[in-house]
Amino acid sequence: MNDLREQLKEAVASAFSQGRVRSFVCLERGFYPFATMPAILHSGSDADRVEIGLADAPLLAKYLLDMPKPAGIVVRSCDALGVSRLIRDRRVKREDLYIISISCPGVVDTAKIPMSMHRITALEKAGDALIVHTALGPTELPWSSVLLDRCLACVSGAASTDADVVLDDGRGKPPAPVDYSEIDEVEHMAPDERYAMWEKEFAKCIRCFACRNACPACSCRKCSLDLPEPEWLSRAVILPEQFMFHFTRAYHVAGRCVGCGECERACPVGLPLMKLNRKFTRDIETLFGVDDARIPRDVEVLGTFLPDDPEEFC
Amino acid sequence: MKALLIPGLARIESVRDETAAGDVKTFTVQFLDEKDRFDYMPGQCAMLSVIGVGECMISITSSPTRDRMQFSVKKSGRVTSALHELEAGHTVGVRGPYGNGFAVNEWRNKRLLFIAGGIGLAPLRSAINYCLDNREDYGPIQIIYGARSPGDLCFKDEIFKNWPGFPETQVQVTVDKGDESWNGPQGFVPSFLKEIAPSPDNAVAVTCGPPIMIKFVLQALSELGFGDEQVVTTLELKMQCGVGKCGRCNIGHKYVCVDGPVFTLSQLRALPAEY
Amino acid sequence: MIRVGVFVCWCGSNIAGTVDVGKVAEEAARIPGVVHVEQNKYTCSDPGQDSIRKAIKEHRLDRVVVAACSPRMHENTFRKCAASAGLNPYLVEMANIREHCSWVHSDMSVSTPKAVDIVRRAVAKVKRCVPLHPSTIPVEKRALVIGGGIAGIQAALDIAEAGYDVTVVEREPTIGGRMAQLDKTFPTLDCSSCILTPKMVDAASHPGIRILTYAEVEEISGYVGNFEVRVRKRARSVDEARCTACGICILKCPTSRDSEFNMGLGTRKAIYMPFPQAVPNKPTIDREICRHFTAGKCGICQKVCPSGAVDFSQEDQVLTEKFGAVVAATGATQFSVEVYGEYGYGRYPDVITGLELERLISSTGPTDGKIRRPSDGKIPKTVVFIKCVGSRDENKGYPYCSKACCMYTAKHAILLKEKIPSASAYVFYMDVRAGGKDYEEFYKRSQEMGTRYVRGRVSRIYPLDGKLIVQGEDTLLGERVEVEADLVVLAAAMVPQPDAPEMARKLGISYNQYGFFSEAHPKLRPVETNTAGVFLAGTCQGPKDIPETVAQASAAAAKVISLFAKSELSTNPNVASVDESLCSGCLWCSNVCPYKAIEEKIITERAGKETVTRTVASVNTGLCQGCGACTVACRDGAMNLLGFTNEQILAEVEALCL
Amino acid sequence: MLHISKHNLLSLLTHASSSWQVFCPSKQGSTVNFGWFEGTVDTVAIPVNSCKGAFLPQTEELFTYRGTPETGLSLTGGFDGQKPVLIFFARPCDARALTLLDRVFLEGEYADDRYRSRRARSVVVTVGCKSPLDTCFCTAFGIGPDSKAGSDVFVYEDETSLYFEPLTEGGAGFVAAHLAYLAEGGTPVSVMEELRRAELPLAGRIWVEGMAEMLDSMFDHPVWEKMSARCRGCGACTYLCPTCYCFSVFDAPRGTHGKRYRSWDSCQFSDFMLMAGGHNPRPTRKERVRQRFMHKFNYGVKRQGDYLCVGCGRCIRACSVGLHAASALFDLKEAGR
Amino acid sequence: MSLDWQPKIVGFTCNWCSYAGADLAGTSRMSYPASVRIIRVPCSGRINPVFVIRAFQRGADGVLVAGCHPGDCHYSTGNMYARRRFLIARRFMEYLGMDPARLEIHWISASEGQKFQEVIKNMTDRIHAMGPNRKMREIL
């Protein structure tokens, strides 16, 4: 792990020294020592700040939008998909980017560490366990029990190969099997029951737009939902508008969602947003014969068609 | 207790086009219900509603010494555009008065210098008419006004006919660029001001206009020897409530809606340079 | 302030009969923005239009809603009307309270509120209309005629006569089409070839007409005035310039197959001309059967050709050319009568179709004009004609009337009597439709000549002792009829070409459920299509006889000529439009554009203190046809469709849901 | 002290809800949120949102109108006759935050009638914080697990029971109305002691003394650039903050009738200050992040006489990129040295 | 729900086929319930699924989306995109708890006046049986 971090620091420093980048987005130590937060570096001398991100690591792709180019980024495979999304959406150009990909064993979700283990002083990965250090001493938790939800649906923990530098320590999490059982569960509910469930979820939504702002597929210069005219979405936070908001957000990323789950991680009130996104993903895969719809393609699923698409309408 | 954000309904009595381009209109309004009517001081503002579209803060351009409340509105956004669609007999919402207004009582016996550009004359007009209606309380009044073109001059009746008729009252008008009908001075307000070079002695300078004009007028005034305390201007920011609650129109810890819109230059200098 | 005028039409009693027009007008007056409402008996009439013009001026109307019939009927009428009163024509919206309301609801208590809703929708939309201005595009003054039958020939001649260049593309080796196969034409019985071949020659020799035979249209792109067409001219294997049409090659060719021209009743060689008067009068090698191509042997034709015109190495030529207008004259074909098992076509050689009979009667046909039955070459004494084979039959064929069959059957009966005076003719029919100049008389004549018309269906045909026993019913007499026939002639329906839908897709036009191309309006725009610049002539649009085909061809030509009479065209301003300030430049919109009308554009703008460049989408308004697919692909809300903007549609939804 | 067994709490609340609108934490999907009582209550977790919504709803109707400006209008927006609000199980930070909101909405020339009428007869029942979270730093603002400012009733919680200590007349009224559910006797001394001794993990790292004065000269400091670089520009922090109160007013027209609403708004949104002419005085995240923290730690002190932060830590939990009041105070302190 | 309650159906139809089909129903005097109100758009490819949500929000009890039969689009491909969009959007609305019968998508050609009539009749009957839509609906 440390080796990887050292390699990464070196790679970042040399990206600057070789003049490959004017800025670099990576993770650094956060306010809580065990968590990381995004940092935008402007000089190679900042490379020491670079962290791999054991816990609560935010995804970085979207920072590329506003960074001075050429811009560097360090990506794990989920973030690499986000970068690819931005490139396909022509929001950044590949030639303006300097990508360092790293392998990833998964990222710890500190919210999954039981309350009884609060006052965390440090976190440590040891084999298949997470060691939580607190004032009361260390405790071991199974690694898979504390991972972020997105890691449970990980495309691959191996370092992405579409990168300028590939740093893979071979400890990447193996790809997670595709599992749509949570979607099935919702589908098996009666319509009224489903509606009631979403009504309850959407009632929590405070329309803070954290989901949208975190999403690498939501990169419009100006979100249409913010426009006063036409008013696609009223600013009134009332249930009909919540349905409008969540329908539109999910529909706008339908076929474009890379499955990184950053929306859900960013949501401060715990909305199961991936249950919405993945419904589209699954339907797209089954209806249009797309293999893993999370992978960005040159032509978006809704930007094309097949003459023999399923015909359900008559 | 009076509902804070609920406007009173008022009938538009008349609509007057001020400019040739039709982008400034003066609305004279009368409350439908006497209990909604309010008193105000020159420089104060009100929230004007086009019900179904929205609200915006507009300075009251009439003087409280006259009986009808008037607003001069330049078409710039959604609400003002909707307002421009309205005609006499239509209904608007009005709530106020908001803001501090001009310190007309502190101006007594002083020489008053009003410097305005374009629609910026609207808030000053309230003060000008107030002072003219209480003519004996104030010293000489000098009004310097400019607009982009002759067609863009507002309140033409007053600047050319009415005001110059008052004793010790001088109105000087310039346009950025004249046309065949124009034989008056040409040039921007700040340089016109410097040419006229009014004296700062016992004077208060009140200025309002586009931000770029204000910037250079303030410079010119200090070059002419006006102290920061002698210079008064009004500010405009996006507002939603008008009552210092919605948290929008602050510059530093001051809210333009309740602490302004009128500030002396020395007050402005104490605020962060955010505007 | 927006000042909407609403004009509620009675349409005589068409609307007023089932909708309380007064109530609609009353409610319309309450809609915000409506300043004037009036009712008219017939708004589309001169006085009706005058009242709109008057109201626009008197009430300073800046938007007009006409609550009347379908916009597909009169939108243009009222747009022109508004324009003549100085109002931008795109500030007019129609509320369809006739087709969608008064004609489908009889209860005033439901139709009236519905009409009010429809008007409310129209007002909501028209308030968000902005003046639109057509832009202009240049016109390439060359016409493409697809199909070299009589329709195509006539259209080409008319267009060329007006001074414009025409290219005719015909997929057979010769022009002439179906008409060339006919012997005589009704009701005058003049010889089909005699009137057709001069026209074929005229077309071929006209300096303004270029004929590409043995050629097919592969792709059409572009738009009115500016079509780009790719034509594949198949290799004839004969150098047309060298060939002198001496015919030796044909004579010597050892390979033959059934003649398509003779409906399989005779044969033709591998190197062949479909018929002697073919234009161009040059042979073609059928590579499917030519032994040189199938077996790599032979080559006799090349050896015998005195002018060295046979060229086995010839390749298909692909031409890409620009045209300003296209006339589709792709014709029709004959119904496959095999599906009527009871008639035994295909099993009994003496059951033939009308077109086959034409070839038997024709002096250029396989029997040199002698009517001999195919099985044994005997002269038939009794001939049974069966009409409506494949037409007017929803079970086995098509529900429509094939239109020409009644008359050609009458013609066949007459010709039979002329050729074999002793023969007797029976015609089994459902109805005789003889509408048309001199048609009824012609039908009568066939009766007077002794043709026996039996009203009823034939239920079965079976052979017995060299005869065909035709069993049927005379529904007028209510008795069974049995005829011992020597020959049975089926009046097969005219049906669309099997590849008509494919051609329609190339042309970007629609077709009906059978495959006939759809005209823009069944009555008022019968030769236009919904794709500007594409016109229809002949049986590709529906069954027709020759006079009608020729008339329609001339009409299509007239449309082309009037199109070419302008040096530029004004385009439909209801096109997509980009709000560059919102566009993120992802260009997903361009993926879904069927006209490739969206391009990438680099713009430069100020961002704070910096000048930055960025990519946005840009619409080519000449190419854009206004479908709006891009608007839905655009998440930014940057792409809009003028005349059908997001604002308008959302307002319409809202107005309908109030 | 009057107390109730935890088992009976639901029946008390059910009874209370006949005369009060009860606003309490409950489990909503994966999180515990403050909201109107619907039969369940969660007394353990600190809710993700604050209880400000009981007095300043995220969206509220100001009035309904009928008619049009052209044809005449009538406005209806009656606001009365509602049951008083009972906040059940605020935390000391929440209760204190309400007193800060009160200064904004109740003091000065323009009191907010809606806020006032909701607040006027409200009762705030606060529970002592026995197990503060890793994100709690209320002590930095002089609040603590047993602070009573802003509360009408203070509740001590032991393993089995809740002990009610009325602090105000309103609180006493509430307790009196529910005597049937409460048993007399006992003082939860050990709980009181526990609360007094409770230590907040962040206490040592956060420093606010003199922060307001220090910020006076930091308006143009480069630290804002650095802090805001990671900001994603969402409004999670402001919407979950118990002391943020910004709102906007807008109309929802539907043909010839409609409503005017007010709804929370956030200074972190790019169009918060966008003016009709297109000018934006706070065009980038730097200005907006600065506005947020200047408002909390400088302007608030000048206008309302106190920091507009209570150290509840909700922004820490809300922010997905670690930009929150605690990190800001820490970074600003470093920068201001 | 009163017995004579009439559902409100918002119909989005393409100009070339389905609107013309509705016109044909009119010219052929084929009566159907007065439940549907049509919004004419050039092509089914112009119909944004968000419009459908908006209709439900504002009070529609049912929404009909109609376009040319695949292959017959006036713009050649618009309905193909519409088909993709609505295949997923309709499933998603259902996933959110919307009753699927309230959103119908049909291909109605210009010659299918009768089909238009039948679609409206059947849709109206079904929705009539379900009663007014309350989901996603705004109450004013």
C-alpha cells in the first residue's frame, strides 16, 4: 500500500516536473486523519500531500472540468469511468488530461463502522480486515463489511489501462458480480407499495443537488433544472416536484451512468439513488442488448437504435 | 401582525413611456385597500409584484409630498418584462417601504448636488421633488443628468420644464451621443461633472446610475474635493424578501434591503469590496 | 402586452352542430391574454378571413388563434391571412375543434368543454410563439425521375419542355414500363405501342432528358432543391455507343430464359432486348444466365458483334449527382394470384392473368397476336374472365379497388370477340365500375358484343377433358353457374412494387398500409409528398389507368416546374435552434439527427477576465427538417425546436390540465 | 423529577399529537431524520437534518391567488389556527440554534409573522447528549451536552427512563398536560454527571475565540481559494445547517390561479445572487464559500451578536468532500496566524 | 368518484401520422370518449418523457404518446428514438409506482382513424375503472 503511495507521489511529481500538467487532482488527508478529501495541486512540490484514500475517498473526475489544462488526475477504476464519461460527453479532451490509474482494494465507508467504535484515531487495512484504532484500542472488522456501496458493485479493482501511468500493486478488488436483486425487490412490489416507498424516500430529499453535483454524467454547463424558463422543475420542494426531479435526474443519466455511486455517497439524507440509476442501467442492458451499460461508449444508448428494438407498443 | 411577505394589491392608474426605446416605464399605482397603503421617505423602495411571475425591488420614484405612488422600471429581467406588459387598470402587488432612504433631514440648508445617469434618476427624483416641495429648507440644488442618447432621457417634462422653474435650481443635461434634435452638451456624466466642477462647500452629492458611471463619478467627486461623508449613492443587488431575512443582498454584514440602498461613500469603503 | 384574438368557427353546422360555439367564445374571452373573440360561420371563407384581418388591425392583435378545423387543413390559409394583415404568420395557432371534437362527439355537454380546453391549449401555445422568418436556400434546377414508365416519361417530357434538365432512372434495360406490355388501350382501343413508343423516342432524343436504364437509385440525401442522389448504373456488358442494334448477338446467343416482358409466356436470350422497340435500343447481357458469366465459357456474342460493342468487363457505374426535385414514378406490379388456390393459377396453364392475355393478344407477343391458350396452343372458344382478383378482398387480397380492371376486362372481352368472333366470353364480377369519360359506353359495347356478365364469385375451377370447369354463382339469379371454359383470365389487382417501402425510406416519404406512396393531402396536394421536393406520378401512389397516370405525371411535372421557376426556396422556419449559452457541446444531438443537420461550432466568449473558446452545437437550417429528435436528446435544454419549443409544449400541457 | 419509561414514550407522543404538531426524529429508510410525527420516533441517533424545518419549512405557501393582473386578483393566505409545535428530542445544539434563528426572524423592524406564529407557542423538548458523535463540536460555541439554552423541557435519559425537567412556562405546560404518562420521583444524578463530564473529540481542535475579529481582515485572503477548490457547489451543508435560513420567493402560476411560495435557498448555488441583467456578484465557488463562512463567523456576530454555528456537525456529515464548519475553522485559524 | 367522471388524457401525437389518424377519425365521424386532448408535435421523437411527468403532475389521469409506425416516420428515424426512450422511461415510471395503464404508447398511422378511436376508447375505459390519478399530482 505504502509502495503504491510512494509510486503515486513520484508519478505526480514527475508529471509536474516533465511539464505534463499545470494542475493535478488527487486525494489528500482530510480534517479527520483517517479520511481523505480532494486536493487540487498546482506544483510538484505539493506531491507529498498525495494520499491513496483508504476511507471515504471522494471521486475526482468532475474536478477536471474547472482545472487549468493540461490537468492530471489519479483514478481508481470507478473514477476512470467517470473520466471516460466526461471525455465522451466532450466536456474534457483526452489530450488535455494526464491520467494516473491505480489499483484499488476498495474504499472504507466510515459510516459503516459501528457507532460503538467512535473516536476513531486511525484506520488500517490488514489482509482481509480493517483495523479500527480508537482510544480504547484496535478492533478488527471484515474488510467487505465496511466498504462503500459502490465497491460492492465494483467494475474492477485493477488499475484502468487507459492511462498515462498505470500503478497496479496487484491487490485490486476483484470485479463484483452483477447483482440487480435490489432492483428486482422493488419491481416485485405492487405499484402502490412502490409509490409509497418512493414517496417516503423523496420526502427526505432536500433538493440540495449534492447528487447532481457529484455525478460525472451530470456535467452540463448550466443544469436545465436550474433554469427559470422553461421551468422544468419548480423550486417548490413538494412531492410532485420531487418525483419530477428524481425522474429527470435519473433519466438524464440513463445509459450514461457509470455506476460509480458517488451520487448516493454524496446524498446527505441517504436516498437510494443507485436504485434509480441502476433500474435504467438494467433495463438498457436487457432491452437493447448492451453488455455492461456502465462503460461509456462512443454513441450513447439513447443516441442510437436498432430497427428490431423490442416492440412493446402497438 | 402584518404579514411580512404578502403584498397589498394596487391598481395601475397610468403607465408612461419614459424613453424612446420604451425600455423604461413609469407606473402610477393606487392601493385597492387603504390599509395596505404605507408612508415612505425619498430613496426608499418597495417590492413590486406581478402576481404569477414574481417580485422585484424597485425604488419609489415619486416624492411622499405628492399623492400618487410611482415606480419607474427599466425592463431587464423576467419580472420587469412582465411589468412592462401591464397597462392602466391592471393589478400589481406592492409591499414596503423598505430600505433606509435618503437622509433628507440631514441635508437641510445644504447645497444639493444630484448626479444621475439613465434610469438612475428614478430614486433621485423622489428626493429632488421632496426637496423642491420643501424648497425653503434646502440650499441651491444642482442636477446633473445624462443618458446614452436624447431618447434615453427620463422624466423629460421635469428635467426640461418643471425643475428649472424652481428658484436656485439648475438642471444640466448631457447625452453620450446626440442626434439631430440635440443641441445640448455631449459626453459622459463623469467628465461633464468635472467640467461643471461644482464646489464641495457645504454640499451633499447624491449619485445614482449604472455601476461604471458611479465608479467614475465617485472618483470625480473626490478629485473635486468632496469628502466621503458628503457623497451618497444607492446600490442594487438581487433581493427576494426586502426585509433582511432571505440572506441574499448582503455586502459584508450590511443588507442592501434594510441597511441601504443608500450608503455614504465612507460607509461603502468600510464594506468588503464584493460589489 | 400580448394581445390574442380568438376566432371560433362554426364551419356551418360542422362545428356549431355539436359544439356550443357561443359558450366556447365566452370561455375563450376569459383566458388571460385574450383581448378579442369572435365567431364566424366559415372562418376560412373570404368574409371570415377578412374579419380576421380587420380584427388584427382594429384590436391590435399580435397573436391569432383560429378554433376551427385541423391545422393540416387550413393552417396555411390562416397564416397567409395573418401575413396579409401584417402579422408574422407564425403567430397563428389553430385549435382543432372539428376533426378532434365536433365530428367525434355528439353530446354538447362534453364536446363544448373539450373545445374550450383545445382553445385554451392553443392560446397557451400562441402566447409563446415568436415571429419566425423562413430562410432561403438555392435550388438545383435538375429533376430526377425515378421510373421510366409512361408516368416517368410524361413527367420527364413535360419538365424538359419547360427547359429544365431531367434524368430518368429506370431499372429495366428499357423504358416503357407496363404500358409497353399492353396491346390496346381502353376505351379507344388504340394500340398501346403506337402511342407509347413515339413518346419513348421523344424522351430519348430530347436534349434535356438523360435516360439511365438498367440503373437504380441507391441513396437520396439532402433536401428540397438540394438532393444528392447516388445511382448505380448496372453493367449492361454492351457498349451503348458502339452498338448498332443489329441484333446478331441476340440471334446467336445460345442461352435463354422466360421473357419477363412476355410475362413468362415466351423466352428471351441471355443477351436481349425486352422488346423490339426498346429504348435505348441496345441489348443487355443478363449476367445471371449468360454462360460467359456463369460458366466462364461462350462469348459468342462478343465474337459475332460486328462493332465490338460487347464488353464483358464493364462494371457498374455509381453516379452521385445533385437534383432539385424528385418525381417518384416507380409504378406498380401485378397481384400474385397464386393465393387464390380455387382458381388454380400455376397449376392449370390455361388460367392466366390479364397482363398475360395482353401479351397473347399483342402482335409482338409470343403468339404473334393470335390468342392461343398456353397449354396446347388451341384457339379458345369459351373464355371466362374473373374480376377483383386480389382487390376488394380483405381475406386474400387487398381491400381497395384496383380501378383499372373493370375496364381492361371489358377491353379484353371486346378484343376477344374481335380476334375470335365465334368465341364466347363470360365475366364474373362483383360490380362494374365504369366511371370515366366514355367508359360506361365502352362497357356497354362489350356487353352488346355478347359478353355475358355474371354477377358473382367463382368458387372453383378444375380441369376436365381439356376444358376448365368454372363453377360459380350468379347472385342476381340466385343459381349456380358452371361454364366449360377453354381459357380463364384473372383480372389481377395492381399492387405496389415489393420494394416500395424501401424506396419510400430512400425518398423519406411515407406510404400507406399497402405500400402505395402517400400524397401530402388526398385532395388538395395529390402529387406532393410530405417531403418537400419529392412528387408522385402514376401507380406508385395508387391504382390508376393510363389517362389518370399521364395526368398525374403532368401534374407532378408542373409542381417541379413551379419549384424550379424560383431561384431560391424559403425554408420551413420551424427548425431546431441552439441556445449557445446553455449548450455544453456534447453533441449528442447530432447523433440522433436524421439529416446530419447539426454540426460542431467553436465559439469564443468572455468568461470573467479570460477569453475562452468552446464547442457548441450548430444547426444547419437548410438541412434541418424540424423533427425535434435533438431536443429530447439535449439534457442541457439548449436545443429547442422553433414553433414547438419546450416552453410551448410545457405550457400546452399545463393549459390542458387546468 | 417526572419520568417516563421509554416503552411508554410512543403513547405519550401519540397523545401529544392531538394538541401539538410533533416534530421528532424517526427512521426514514437508511437514515434518521427530523420530521412530523407519524407514529414512530428514534431517540438514539442524531438526525441528519435539523429541526429548523418545523418553523421555517423548506417550502411554504405564502398565498394563493386567483385571477390575473389584467382581470383583477384576489389573494388568500390565511395562516392561523394551527396546533402549536412540539419539538421532541432536540439536542442542545438544536435548541440553541433556534435561539439564533429567533434573532433573525423575530427581532428588528420586520418580524416574520409565519415564523413567529409557529414559534410563539412552541415547546422544545431537548435531550441531553450522552454520546456525542465524532462530528460534534458544540462546546466550541459554549454549548455542551447538558446546555439548556433554547429548551423548554430538558430530558435526561438513562437506560430505561426519560426524566423531564421543565425549564419554562411552556415546558411546564407541556409536562402538566402529560402527567398521566409521567411518574414522580428520582433524579438522574449519574446521567447529569455523565453529561457534565462528556468530552467532545473535536473540542481541542476547534478554536473560535477572536475568529470574528480575525476574519475582518481576511476577506481577500488566499485561504478561501484553497478551501473552496474542493467544493462541489451543492447546498447540502446549508440545508442541513440548523442556523442557515436563506430563502427565495417565487410564484407557481397555473392558468388563472396559482401560489406564491417561499423555499429554502442556498448561498452555495451559483444563481443565488444572479441578477436580472446577468451580473453575478459571487461568480465562483470561492466567493460563495467565503460568503458562507463569513456569514457564520463574522457577519453573524456583527448582526446577530453571535456565531451562526452551534457545532452540531451536520455539515461534517453532509459534505462528501470534507468542506465544513470544523475544517473551515481549522483552516482559517491556520491561515490567520 | 362520480359516475360521469371523465378521465383527462393528454395525447402527444406526431403531426404526420397520429395527428392525421385522429383527423381521419374525425372526418370518418368515428365517435370516441371526449377524454383526450391532443398536443401536436412534429414527430414522436420530439416527445420528451419529462413532458409526460409534467402532465401527470398537473392533473392528467392518463397520457397517450403516439407516432408513426416504426419504419414509417416522416423523418425516417424519429419514432425509433422515441421507442427507445419510452421503452425505458415507461418502465421507470412504473418503477416509481405509476400505474402502467396510465401511460400508453401507440403507433397510429394517418390511415388508422379507427385505431385511434379504439385506443382512446380502451384507454378511457381502463382509466375510468382506475379512477383519477393521484400519483405525482400537484394539488393546488
